[in-house]
Amino acid sequence: MDNVPDTTSTTDTQESPDEQQLRDALAQNLIDVGAARSAEVVAAFRTVRRHLAAPEADMSSTYEPETPTITKTDEHGVHISSVSAPRIQAMQLEQAELEPGMSVLEIGSGGVNAANIAEVVGESGHVVTMDIDPDVTDRALRFLKATGYQNVTVLTDDAENGARGHGPFDRIIVTVQAADIPPAWRDQLKDGGRLVVPLRMRAMTRTVAFVRNGDKLVSDGFDLCGFVPMQGLGENRVRLAVLHDGKDEQVGLRLDGHPEPDTVALAKSLTRPQTKVWSGVMLGGSESSEHLDLWLTTALDNLPLMAAEPGARKRGLVASASPLGIPTLVDGDSFAYRTVRATDQEDRFELGAIGHGPRAEQVAEHLVEEIRAWHRDRRSHRPRIEVYPAGTPDDQLPATGRRIERRHARITITWP
Ligand SMILES: C[S@@+](CC[C@H](N)C(=O)[O-])C[C@H]1O[C@@H](n2cnc3c(N)ncnc32)[C@H](O)[C@@H]1O
């Protein structure tokens, strides 16, 4: 491990009486929501003194299951480093299926999650945690020193080339949003090993658990998530095509390989009356649309995500404003986005589409047709996501489904 002066004083690290209560309550919450399922992951959350990684933050907030602790923001106000929310960390640890004695690479550091991993792999295992930002690795080093984890190596480097001079790893856990899979990540993973990565596919991010099979990575489950964007050689941010601007009421389309929209025509359509079309398809209150949305982006070529600030919703410009973005079918001067409405059955919501523009009804109908197709033919199916090296010939890729072309990889989404 690199050497840094120990700037954490003894007073900072002395255990306060409420700490264990906070950790136990967090662990119980993670069990209750299904994020922590194995005894080892639960034990890690009962043990790691996560608040010590961000001494400037309010201690209790660092133990809130859904709250990331933001540690760095760029000049545009974009969060570029954080200690991830405990629920997301637990979800990824379970996806990784860690076992004692394993060697694990964590991409995107902070210290806390490396300590979680170290708890699960135990003293016979080893963790390499890396970050592009020396401020982050300094913080991680101070935290790991104060908390006494010996089997963690901290590296400062761009993860585009993996952890040079280390590996091969049984597991790689990426904790920063990636649009591509650099070859080093696959090559530094043992065959049969698991890569857990928040992969962005056509603007939608899912933390996907992949298993390496030779040159190919094959998914074994995924979950909905949001992560800070990749920096360095692999930086590849979504582009926002703005349809409406204004303080706290911006509305735009997040583009990620989608056709260039006619923003002038679409902006005009946004201010025209909306048309709603309902599908008859229901979602349970706590049911996520993570599979439906992947189906929609598989089936529809021009489906960017609509991003709207809360003020746009208050002003009635749009009906929903999710931070993750809302699938929006664009067709020339018209567009329609997915929505839900309450029904007379408590906890059941009907899916539908809200259309804008001269062909609002037609475009909304088209989106709703695909919602119905998902419900009828695919709702009980799970898509398969595969990553092939760039340059793999077409005839070696699945014949149906969606292909996403990146610099290093050809990513496919197929539905059985
Ligand atoms: C969400 S934070 C990591 C949180 C951490 N795993 C935890 O919870 O303990 C994501 C990190 O990825 C780092 N990052 C971004 N691009 C990177 C790159 N190309 N190589 C390595 N790290 C990168 C950022 O500096 C940021 O600190």
C-alpha cells in the first residue's frame, strides 16, 4: 500500500456509543430491502466504520441506505466522486458472489467499499482498489489506515488499462458508470470470473454481473442504478439535446448513439397540448421498470431518455421528472414518453405514454404497442447482455436483439 501521513487523530477514530447502533440499523435495512442477502455481506455492513471515510459529513447520513456521500463535484456541478449509497454497494457485493480467499479489483475508490470487500474475502483474500484521482486515493489510504485493513492495495491510475502489474482477479467490481468495456478488464479477469459493472446502454445504466467466457462476457443478472461518470481515457458522457431551458425547469433528451433530434421542432411540440394513451398493462407499486425499459430500447431505434428538472414538472411541461431519465420515443417533430397513472387498486399503476407534437397520438400509440408487446411476450423473460470484442464479425453475434457499438466492445441485448 502507498504510504501517506496518518492525519486521522485518535479522537476521530475512537468509537462513539451510537456507532454500532447505526451500523446494525443499516445492516437490518439492507436485509429488509433485499440488498444484502448473504451473512458475509451483512457482517461487512455491521463492521465497517464507514463514517470515518468522510469525516466532514454528518455521521448518521453516512449510514443512510439510499444516501451517497458526495466527496467531489466538478466545475459544472456534476458529482464526480462519492462514497456510494450503502444499498448500491450491497447490491454490487451480492452480484459479485465474493468468497473468502478471492482476489478482487475495485475500480473507483473511496475506501469504504474496499473495506467491505476486504471483510468478505477475509485475510486470505486480497483487494486492489484504484482511482484516477489522487485526492480520492489519499482519502482511501487514510481511511484504510485508520480502520486497519492490511490486505488492500491502493493504486492511483486510469482504469482504462486495468490494474497494471496486478491480477488476474477472481472478481472485478466497477463503481463508476462505464459506457464501454476496455479489453484490460476482461483480460485481467480469470476465465469464469465475475465482472460487476454499471454499464450504460443507450443512456440506460444497469449494474450488470457478467461472467467471463473466453473473449466474451455473458450477463448473469442486472439491477437498476445510477453512478458518477467515467473520467480519463474512457470518458464518454451522454449528450443533452435541450428542448426547454430555464432555472430549475430544463427539459432535454439524453442521447447515447441515437439519431440527432430536430430540437427546434420538438421544443415547439413540447409546448403544445399533450395526448395520453393508456396500455391496460399494470405495474406493482414497488415494481421497477428496469426490464420494460431495456425491452423498449431493444425494440425501438430512436428512444433517448428525457431528463427534466423538477420545475418543469411543477409548471406542467412534463408529467414526470425522474433523475434516471424517462424513455422517450422520438419520431421527427413528435415524441412520446412512458408514464404511469394510479388505478382504483391500491399499489397498482397503469403504464401509458404521453405524446406531444403534430403526430402525438400516433407516436404515443407506437410506444404503448411496445409496452403491450413486452407484457404479452417478454414480461416473464430476462434479457441477456453480452460483450464481444470490437471487430467481432456480425455472424458471430446474436442474430436478433439490439447491438450497441462502442470503441472496445460490441454489446448485445437479446431476449429469449
Ligand atoms: C462512486 S465513486 C467510488 C465509490 C467507492 N467505490 C466507494 O463507495 O467506496 C467513483 C470513482 O470513480 C473514479 N473514476 C472515474 N473515472 C475513473 C477512471 N478512468 N479510472 C479510475 N477511477 C475512475 C472517480 O474519481 C470516483 O472517485
